Amino acid sequence: MATKFDELFAKYLEEDRAENRNLGIEESRKEIAIKMKQKAMPIADIHDITGLSYIAAL
């Protein structure tokens, strides 16, 4: 039988995994945006494709 601590710890681990996945996706988008900028793509296009804000795309 799982204790309340076990349940809370399992929930914490799942949330941590989800947050790490989201951070990985964000980092990938930034890397792609940097490459697109190096290819002289317009910032508006980078924003449309990656979903990053204009500031993050710069």
C-alpha cells in the first residue's frame, strides 16, 4: 500500500519529467531559430514557424 508520501513523490517526479520535456522542446526551438536567423530568414517567419516570441527569436 502506497503512503501519502509515496503518492506525493510520484506526482512530483511526473511533474518534473513533464517540465524537463518542455524545457527540451523550448531549447530545440531556440536552436532552430538561431539557425534560421543565420540563414537570414525574416524574424516574422521564424516566429511563425517556431512559435517563439520575437525577442526570443533574436
